[in-house]
Amino acid sequence: TLSLFMSLAEGGPNPELNSNLANVIEQCRSNSMPKSSIEAAISGGDKAKSSYLLYEVRGPGGSSLLIEILTDNAKRSYHEIRYLLNHNGGIFADGARHNFEKKGVVSVKQEDRSGNPVSLDRALELAIEAGAEDVKEEEDEDEKITLKFICAVPTLRQVREKLESQGLSSLSASVDFIPTISAQLSDEEMERASQLLEALRDCMDVVGIYDNIA
């Protein structure tokens, strides 16, 4: 539901004009979310006063951060984020966005629907067949490996559908900011960056954080 609200705030309620919303709706359907619930969320989100904001930030060690905000009071959110930055080694910085690309990301289980593990080499073959640009392995909170297929935003839906037709089980499909340049931090800078990220995650209005920390 949060993804629906964010898509609405960013691009409006018409899925024909808002490709991100169309992708989120399709993902909700694939997760068996009732049509009535989807329509109610869209209707409620469209009437809500929440605004979507994207803050560009420079963190410890010259790292870049993008902070997604969903708020009913932009002024309050700005002051809260500025306070957290001032106390944790970060500052607002125009241009941080240039260190990221907006991409579609399809996350799938490392095992296919038959329970067979999918190697990275095999995943790369499937990525090419599905029209994805790249695939990476990542650990989730439970230390389970997931495969993340990266693609152009307009092709997100078709890539997800193709991967599922190839026997993979998709966990999510989203539009994310992927770093194009990585920042190498010292141990001290990494500790400060971790404190900043933790403080930002605890902020009620923050719904997404992207960083380019290697």
C-alpha cells in the first residue's frame, strides 16, 4: 500500500500516464491483493494531502544519499531531516542525484519454482532473454540470497512477466535509484555513515533511502 501511495504522490492516479503506478498495481495483483483494496488505496491516496519529496544529501566521506519522503507537511519534514543531517555528518547537496540512475528492479528467489538453485551465470542468461540489463546477488535481512534483475523503467513489467514465465518466483518489482559511482569510506567514516542512515530510517516521514557507499 505504501508503494501505491508513493506512486500516486509522484505521478498521479492514472496508470496509463504513471508507469510506476501501473507496475505497482501489477505487483499487488500478483500478490493476490483484492481489486477492491487496490482501488480503495488509489482513491484514498489520491485524496490524501501527502506529498512525495526527494532530498539530495552528501554524507560522511563524500558519500551520496537520496532520501524519499512522503509527508503531509513538507516544512516539518525538511526541518527534521536537516536536524538529523546536522547532528550526523550530513548536509543537503544539490547534484547528489547525478550519482544515481533510476532503474526498474525485479527481485526473485534464488531457487526457481521447482526448488532448484539458480546460479549467477544462469541468472545472467535469463536476464538477457528477459531484456534485463544486469543481475546481482544480494542478501536480505534473513541472510537469504535474492537475485535482483535491473532493467530500464519502461520495461519493468515485461521483464518481471518474462522472468516468471522462465520459472522464477518474483518477490517484488520496484523503481529504485542505482548508484553509478561508489564512495569508498574509511572505518571511521563508515561508522558515522551507519549512524546517519540509522537516524534517517527512524524518521517517520522517510520511506526510502539510497546510498552509493561501497
